[in-house]
Amino acid sequence: MRTIDTLLCCRWVIPVRPRGQILKEHAIAIDGGRIVGVLPVAQAQREFSARETVTLPQHVVTPGLVNAHTHAAMSLLRGVGDDMPLSRWLGERIWPLEAALACEQFVYDGTRLAALEMLRGGQTTCSDMYFFPEAAARALREVGMRAVVGIVAIEFPTAYATDADDYLRKGLATRDALRDDPLVSFTLAPHAPYTVADATLARIAVLAEELDLPVHIHVHETAQEIEDSVRQYGLRPLARLDRLGLVTERLLAVHAVHLEEAEVALLAARGATAVHCPSSNLKLASGIARVAAFSAHRVNLALGTDGAASNNRLDLLEEMRLAALLAKGASGDASALPASAVLEAATLGGARALGLAQRIGSIEVGKEADLVAFDLGAVETQPCFDPLSHLVYACGREQVSDVWVGGRRVVRTRQAIDLSGAPLAGAILAPVAAWQNRIGQLLGACDHGHRAQPAAAPVSSTDSRSGAGHLR
Amino acid sequence: MRTIDTLLCCRWVIPVRPRGQILKEHAIAIDGGRIVGVLPVAQAQREFSARETVTLPQHVVTPGLVNAHTHAAMSLLRGVGDDMPLSRWLGERIWPLEAALACEQFVYDGTRLAALEMLRGGQTTCSDMYFFPEAAARALREVGMRAVVGIVAIEFPTAYATDADDYLRKGLATRDALRDDPLVSFTLAPHAPYTVADATLARIAVLAEELDLPVHIHVHETAQEIEDSVRQYGLRPLARLDRLGLVTERLLAVHAVHLEEAEVALLAARGATAVHCPSSNLKLASGIARVAAFSAHRVNLALGTDGAASNNRLDLLEEMRLAALLAKGASGDASALPASAVLEAATLGGARALGLAQRIGSIEVGKEADLVAFDLGAVETQPCFDPLSHLVYACGREQVSDVWVGGRRVVRTRQAIDLSGAPLAGAILAPVAAWQNRIGQLLGACDHGHRAQPAAAPVSSTDSRSGAGHLR
């Protein structure tokens, strides 16, 4: 018998590869942070002697969910501006608040809050794009999450950096500082074609090749940005990125709402990824991405929550359900984006996009043990004829019971825990209360017996002419 | 000091009327099942002596949610057919299964399961449409939920009734039997224009007036049924209902996905209700209802989950969020269906539709105490600048902590309880396991190490030519 760290004995395992497979009464053997066996429980108990055995009698275990696009620190701005057109939402709320608030501590505290929410929702990896990425990486790592940190670039000065070169310099320095951390990796993260100049994008194309990094960028989120690009450059944004050498298998085209058929085909031909963020696209009235067309062209699909200021939850299960429903409703085809394809997008699709498909995204021997157990025993998931259907259509984040990242259990019976097993929530929520007070003051007189209608003055006194340095 | 049954001391109260109002540190005084005061906590503690005081220090309390359209018993068929076009879903799964299964016990057991899920999701009232409505009413009442029971009519024979007259006779007898129950009321529930003949619909129009009952009917769910109606009757279904005298303030037009501008205006002019079921409409690829147009025309809006076979959750919070997001994304207007309007649709809008607006749907003195407390203290709802925003955009059903129906606490800290305070779940889940086995056998060989692909034979051997007696 081989001695291993952990044996998970599961009612069901959905390994994601092969697509749609459901293994009943299977065990996952974990040693040194990696998966060393996926086999029937009875056989596992003969072959392995585990230091810890976890019995999951009414649970389905899947690969950890991969949130391919978020601005984690913006969890501190959850719900500051709803039901507003994009231009007002940015100009009156997000940019002024960020100009007043964004600093290393804001990013650290907000990212810790976000990480806790993401882990409790079954996300083991997130691809983040925000200022002060070193603070974000530190926060994600401390909470136990796998971090894909954006080396941000934008042409506007902020408290973090002065110009695009400065952003890249600082981001690359963060990469150098953290490059030995096995749970941290990086993307190059130019904000968007409309906020980053050709010279910067061209430099990023070179850096991506040299450093072997994905390129994480907002693309074709709104119809307006496409019109503006045609006026300014004579090209649609994706064509401009292509001319600059950025439409490759490294590209994460975030949002990708407004794409013509030929543009979908181009993404497919180059092996690029569309990162679908359905809640955010609907909430900001950006539109509905053509997910059925992505499937038809075999574009790699990943899912993202976007930031909590435009969602307002960092809940990839919600995005999974919404992606599945919306693909059907928008295409008129009830078989579009079936449950198996949605789960793949939320796991292996994201891992592929981030260059991590050899390490995570499916439950296979040799991969790192990023795993989520969903308890299907509650009223809301009974009866159960098909755990894969329930995962996508019936589960909520409250069904997530336990989460492992690199073999370490980071959520135990719904509670995020530290290395000693102690709950994390108290220490993480304490500074959130202080931020709430500060942001609440900025938002003006809330809670006076009527719906919060923050006064514009305290926040709009900061400079919002240029939308200085927003990253969403 | 006045002695009362219960005093709820709440961080926030959202009474729904007036729309958008948020009361901070307010109490709700309850006596004899009714609301007798809504006032600042300090004042309430001077004015009332309560036999029970419930402190809700980080909670927002709203009126109980009203699920205006469901087929509760179908919770036993949760997830039996996903990712299938409507015709296959009905013909291969739902109709054959219903033909094989639907009986009084199926309805009773399935409705109890549904009621538990709905209560735990903050729903205090549901408007049900299914066979054996007496069994459904009994189940809903035993679990403590307010029941609006459909007096069903359809032209096809089932185990429940032989023809439309028999359905109506049996439904009216159920109404006679239960008419003194203060928690039960009724609708006339002809299934749909395409399954009910003119003569029956005309009789229902008369009955609705005579008995003062709402009329609960699927209308314009798919483009196909409209085409078929034009071919068969030379009229679109809504025009046919109008010719038969059914488009009045009593009408619940369920789904109402495919409406022309003039049809929206007709609903508005007559004071009819559109019952929006966004998850079901997307999942079955029926389309996207024009909710922004409903708002522009001031059509009364209510929300429904539909049955768990086409959703697959009976979660009105999910429908609220989806309705708000979808209205924005589909109309291109991020201010469409703001949070306050969504909450109104999920409470007072449903109450109006069901003829219950004098009794429930808002937190006002004199109304019955149907209330839900949402705990906003968790990571997922922090920070909180606006509890109304969080309700719609950030909350999940797991934030529902306590529920009262007619002043009786039916959910206590997430657990549905009986009159003695004992948990209900065990007794309700036990028969579900038996049904799972029986339905699983019908569905064929599941769980053989691959995605469930039920054999068609065992279920399709029953007669599905006529779609006999399905109610969804």
C-alpha cells in the first residue's frame, strides 16, 4: 500500500476530461499537492493508506472553478452604483471613488474579501486585473487561492504608476519578486484597446512572446468602443489588436460581446479565448455575447465574474448557470451550451486560457489537487438524477462544502480556514467595516429612510475627466 | 403599553410601498397574524410589550416573496431533461413521466418538497398550477405556506379528470372544501390557449366574474404557439382570449414572451398582469420577454419560477436577479427594471395579480405578517451601502434566515419548522428518496460511469401522442 496525504471518497467525481464523464463512488488520491489516483473507492482503499480520509457521501467533486476575469479589490465597491448607464456608472461612481481610494491597502483588503467570497463559491483560481498587483497577489496567496496576477498597462497616471512604461516596469518587478511562488502566475493585462496606445500594445506583444505570458484585455465590451475605434483608427478594436500581433493563442478576449462572424472565426483560427462575463454584460447593458457562435466555431470559452462593482457577486456558479441559460435563450436553441460544456468553460477552459491546462482544470493523475466538493443532499438539490445537471442548473454557492487548492483544504464545511484550521472570516471582515465607513462618507448621506441617493459632490470633486486609471 | 405577539427589531425594513423606501432600525409589530406597527425600534419598545422579540441586527426584512407561477409537484422531476429543445423535452421526458407518475401522492410529496424549497428561499405565497390541486393545497398548508391553488382546466384526460368539465367540477369542489382556510385562495387555471377550447375558456370567463377569481394561464410562451393559433383560429392567442372576455384585470398572462407593442398596451389598458419567468424562458429557448416595454406601458409585473423541471430551482431571488439583469441587457438600458421595481414585482406585483394586494405584498399596518429576513452579515454581502441593491444583485437564497407566514415563524435560522418548532426536512425528504428510485428506473440506466443518458424505451412506451394532460 502506498502512503499518501489525502483520500477523498466521493459519491460522484466529474473529472471534466473526458467531457461529460461522471464517475460514481470514486476516490481521489492526493499526495504532495498533486492528484495521484482517480479510481473506485473500494480499489483506492486497497491501494492507498491515507494520512487523512475525507468521506463525501452525498457530494459531487469537480475541478476547482477558474474565474478568468475579475477585479478582485473592487469587492469593496459592491453595490455602489446600480441601475445606471455605463457612462454615469463610470463617471459618477467608479472612477471618482477609485481616484479617492485606490492604494495598496485598499487592494490588499478588498482582494482578501474577494478571495474569501470566491473560495466559498468554489473558485480555486482567479485571473485578476487591478492596480497594485503585488498587494493583490499577497492577499490571494494568504487566503490560499491560486492567483493569476495581471501586469497592468494603461496610459493614464494613478496612485500606482505614472505611465504605461511605469505600469509595466512595476508589474514585471512584481513578477520577478513572486516568480518562485508555485501558486502565482501572471498575465500581461493591457486594460483595453481604447485606453492603451499602439506602442504599448506592440511592446506587450513582444513581451508576451519573450516571457511566455497570456494577454488579458477587455475587448468589444460595448458597441460604442467599436464605433470610437473605427472613427479613431479606421479599424475595429480586434482588427487593431490583430495588426499589432496580439490575436494569438495567448489572448484572453474579455467580454467579446460584439463580434461579427468573421471575428469569431478569427478567434477560433488563432486559438484565442473568449472570456464570457454574462452578469456584468447584462447589468451594464453592454449586450449578450454570441456564445452559441463561439461553440459552433470551437472558440475556447472561459467564464469570469468581472468585479463586484458590476455584478455584484463573485460567484462563478451564477455565471455558469447564466451562461447556459442565456446561450439557449439568445440563440433559440435549447441544446446550446449544455451543462458539460459550461462546466468545462468554468474549469479547463479558463485553465487553457491562462496557460495552466497542464497543471489544473481537470481531475487527472499528475495535475495539482484544486478541487471542490458540492453537497447535493439539501432540499434544493433533491431528487438528483444527474449531478452534472444539478451543478449547473440547481446548485448555488451554498452547496460548496469543501475546497482544496494544491492539495491544501482551504474551505471546510463552508468555512474558509487558515493553515492552522482557524476561520479566516473575522480577520478579513474587520477592515471591510472601516472601508465601508470611509466609502459611505464619500457616497454621501445613505440610509436616511429612503433609497441611498449619494450626493454627487463628495466624489465628483476628484478629477474624473479622463477616467483616470480605472481598470474595469 | 400594548401587548402583542411578536416584535421584530430590524437593521433595515423595506416595506415595498412606498417604492424604494428603506427604513433603518425599524421594528415590525405583529399581533393576531397581522402587522400592527412599523416604527423606529426605540419607539416600538416604548409602545409594545411583545411575547416574543426577535432581534435582526444585520438583517433586512421585506414582505414575503410571491411566486406567481409554478408547478410545485414537478420538483420531483428536477433535472430529468436539460439542454433539450422544448418539443423533445415535453415529448420524451415530461409528458411520458407525468402519464406514468402523476397521482395524488406524487402531487402531495412533490409539493411538500417544493414548499420547503420555496420557504427556505423566502417565498411565502405560491400560485400553483397542477393536477390534484387538493393534494397540493394540503401539502402547502401543512408546510405553512400561503397557497393560491389553480382550478385547472385542459381538454385532455388524465388520472385526475376526464375532460374540461370534470377538471372544473373537481377544482371547484376543492375550492368549496377549502374556502374557509385563511391561507388558501384560488385561481381559475386553464392551461393555455392551445390546450383549451373556446367553450371552456368562455365558461371560465363567466366563472371568473361570478366567483371573483383570477385567471392563470400560459400565454405567448413560444413563437410556435402563436403561429399555430393564427393558422387554426385566424387570431393570435391573446386576441382570442380577448374575444372570449379573458383579457381583464383578472388575467395572469404567464410567460408573455412574444408580444407586439399593441399587445403590451392591451395588457396595460386592461390592468392585466404579465408573469415573467425568465429562467424557464431562457432554458427552454422560448425567448426573452420585453420587460422594459412592460415597464414603459405600466403593465403590472409579477415573477414566477415555473416548475423545477424547466428551471431547475424554485428560487424567486434568482428570478429577481435575472429579471433585473435581462431587462437591462435585452433593452440596452442599464436603468431598466431597477432593484426597487424588481422587489415590487416579486411581492406586491404578485399579490395584485392574485387579488391579494389588500392582504399581503407590502409591510403595512393591517396587512398579514408574511415577512422574510435576509442576513446581510456574510462575506458575500459585505460591505453594504444599500440593502435593496444587495437583495436583488448580491443575495442568494442562503441569505434568507427567517420567514413568517401570517405571523407564524415557518423558517428559523434557515430551517423550516413545524408548529412545535421541530425541523421539517427529514419527513419531507424521506418519500423523495422513494420517488427518486421509481423515476430513476423510468429514466433508465443512470450513473453508469458516464453522463446520464436515460434509455428512451421505458418512458416513451406510454402514450405521448397527445401530450396528454401535461400542465406546463
